[in-house]
Amino acid sequence: MNDPGFDLPPPARVSPGRVAAFAIVVAVVFGVAFVVGWLPRRQARASLESAQAALASGPRVEVVTPTRGESNRALTLPGSVQPLQETVVYARANGYVRKWLVDIGDKVQEGQLIAELDTPDLDQQIDQGRAQVAQAQAGILQAKANRDFSSLTYDRYKTLTSQGLSAPADLDQRKAQAAVDEANLTVAQASANAAEANLRHLVQLKAFARVTAPFAGTVTARMIEIGTLVTSGNATPLFKIATMDPARVFVQVPQDVAPGVRAGQPARVGVREYPGRPFDGTVTRSADELDPGSRTMNTEVRVPNGDGALIAGMYAEVTMTLPLAHRVIEIPATALVNDSKGMRVLTVDADDRVHVVPVVVEQDNGATIDVASGLAGTERVVKLGTAELADGTHVTVAH
């Protein structure tokens, strides 16, 4: 052996601590590798087995029991404010306006004088009528005289004829004349009655030269001036008068709640001109007939209006609570399935099988839906409805 000419260092000695540290590192590395490699496969296998078990037992669903919905419905409908009474005043006599005594906005009482007319033509007709009455009365006197004379003559001829001093033909002639004169008296009396009736008619027309208010209210329009020519009938309107206390508000109630409208039900009226001020009223009457075009029923609400705050023609909103004519069932909105096949819900029977039930929705309340027909209220309804659950599907009900 060759001598290198120097001394080699002694061989290194591994301490026990380093050996233990190395062993720990090796164990950690193998442990991490085990966790990273084996545990995911185990979890995947467990998930697969769980999914297979779930598939074998059916989809998992949550069910709810429907509740009976509120039988009353509060709704707000548009309305129109109208007077309690309103009329246009026309002239009943021909003439000219002498003066008018009220104007728009004036309050009037029933029978109050509101205008006066000059009626020259009618005055002449009245004078002529009085003359005709006098003539008819004179005719009665003349007819009475003729009748009395004919009656006396007939009596004389009866005596003469019985004594043989007159021919029977003369007696018949006097008898006929007496009958004619009696009839003439009847005609004269009828003519006098007709003349008097005509005079009364003219006098009554003359009374209409004083135009009066037909009822208490407010003058809403004046259509005449002094000297305006007016004619009887509806050709020339004079005034429009309306009564606004109480006011009438007309609303159109939809068909689904129309059967619940009853006289005496409370209603609240609001107008945007008075925010925060409700007007409490009462349903007075309804048409009891639906309009064929809108399928709504005209309904009247009366509202006290002593201060005149409500004006005819105002737009109003009427809020009332009306009972439904049928029972409704309330379910969560998520339970409704609505697609091309229509609206339906899914129910689960005692064997945990799905049944598809067509329903008719009464009202959508947002989070809930009122169902008018299709459910009895005792079913188990799938809370989250989906079209993927076919009729007859076996499901697992979550508890």
C-alpha cells in the first residue's frame, strides 16, 4: 500500500439526534403523500356511494302544508267624484231674460228665484185666452136661453096636440128642436171648459217666467245674459246646479270580488290634492250587473263633503275590503311551476311519490300565492317546484 504522505481525518459519526430527525422527515413525507393520494380517492368513493344511494331512494325534496288564505281582499280602485244631484235648468216659457240673480259658485236653496223672463207673446196669449173664456161663457148663456125656449115651446105643443089644435108633425118638430138646443148647451159648456183649461195652461206657463232652483245646491254654470232669447224645452240652457254634500264616488269593482259588494260596507276615499287626508265613506248601492266589456260592476260610494273639499270630476282612489266568493289556499311562491304546460304544483302522497296538480292562481302576493282551485289544503306540497320532477317520481322527503 502506498503511503499518501498525510494523515486522513477520522470518519464522520452520525449522531442519534440527526437520525431521529431524518426519520421524522421521512415519516412526514410519506404521511403527506398518503393524505394527498389516498384520502381524496376515499372521499370520492364515499360520495359516489352516497349519490348511488340517493339515486336509488329518489330526489330529496322539502314539503310544506298549504294554509287557508284570507277570505277578505283589500283592494284600491280608481274612482270618479260626482255630485249627489246635478241638473241643467231650462226655460218652460218663451221670452227674453229680464235679469239673472245668481252666478257660478253661488249657493241656492230649493225654490229660490234665480232668473226672471219677459214673455210678451205669452202675455198676449193669456189675454186672448181670457177673451175666449168670456166668449165661451156667453155661448153657454145663449145655449141655455135657446134650450129653455125650445123646452117651453115643446110643452105648449104637447098641450095643443092633445086638444087637437096642432098637428102631431109640429109636435115632433118642436121635440127635435128641444133636443138639439139641449145638445148645443152641452157643446157650449164643453167649449167653455176647454177655454178655461187653455187659460190655466197659459197662466201656469207665465209662472215659469220666474225661474227657480229645483233643489238646494251650488250653481256650477250660467249660460245666459240679460236679453237672451229663450224658448221652452231643452234648446236654451239657463243654469247648471249641483249638490255635492254628500259626494258620490263611482268605482268599477272587478268580477272576482263583485259578489261581495254589499250596501253599508265601509270605504276610504283618497285624492292626491289632499295627501294624508282620507275621506271615510260607505257603499250605498251597486249595479248588480257586470259591464260586458270590462267585466266590472259599477258601485257607488257616498262620502260626507260638508266643507266642499271634494269637487265634481275629481279622480279618486277608493280602498275597500271585500270578501271573496270562494275559499283560497295559500302556498309559497316557489312551489308554483309555470311554463308552457300551464300553472301547477307538485304534491307528495303517502308513498312519497310526486303528483302534478294543475291550479288556478287567485292572486300573487309576492312571497306567497293564493290558489283558487286545485288544492284542498291538506296536501304535502313540494316547497321548491321544478318541472324536472315528473308525475309518479319517488322522492325522499326532508324532515
